Amino acid sequence: MEQLVAAVQALKTSKWNDWETFSPHPIEGTEVRANVDLVSRMALGFGLLGLVASVAMQVIPTSLLYPLSVGGKPTFSLPTLLPIAFESTVLFAVIGAVIALLFTARLPRWYRPIFEVEEFRKASRDAYFVAVYCEEVEEAARFLTALGGEHVVTFPREE
């Protein structure tokens, strides 16, 4: 377990930034910070899209295309738009955040070549693994071996 933490610390300072760990239980210091910027920006963008879309769907038909003055009330009234605009903003923001979260977590992934490695099956019981995704697989293998990696397997980069 100490070798895994040491490998993670070395990877954080190395040139490779696309890696992940596999272990039977969470280990403090091995977690990778999620791309929070992408999730929050997607939520904001989709939320603004929902706001603009809901206001446009309410204002264009009632105020521009078919203006109808009923009882002297104005054809455009902001308080009548607020409930639908709020609900659409929240709905679109949540949809955007879920899409960004799935993209950030690289989901769905049905198959990965690492699943075929016999030693990897121990990852859920008593073994610890580091996967580094890069173009220079031989250099990464030497790096991991120098850090104390006992079984280093290389694969072509996943798309």
C-alpha cells in the first residue's frame, strides 16, 4: 500500500497526468481530483440555455406573434415568466452537470484491456494497481518499474 501512495505522489509530479488507481478500499492520497471546472461550466452553460429557451418559448408566442390584451393587462409581464424560467434553468443545469460528470468519469465503459490481466482480478481483494494512460508506454513502464512496480503490463492507448 505504501508503494501505491509513493507511486501516486511520483505520478503527480511527473509529466503524466492521465492515470488512475485500483485498490480493494479507498486510500487517502491516491484520489484524483475530478475536473470540477468542466462540470460547473457545463451546468452554468446548460442552465443559461434553459433560461433563455424558456423565456423565449413564453415571450415569443404571447407577446410577439399573438399579442392579446385582456383586461388591460400588459402582454409581457415578468412575474408570469419566473416559475417556468426557474424550473427550466434548474432542469437544464442538472442535465448539463450529469452529461459533464459522465464525460469526466469516462462513462460508460463496457470493456477495457486491463480487465484481461490475470493479476488485475485481485484488485477487488488484496492487490493495488496504477494505470497510466500515455503515448510513451515503454517510458511509463520503466518509470513504474523504477518506483517498485512488480508486474508492469503495457497496452496501446484507449480511445
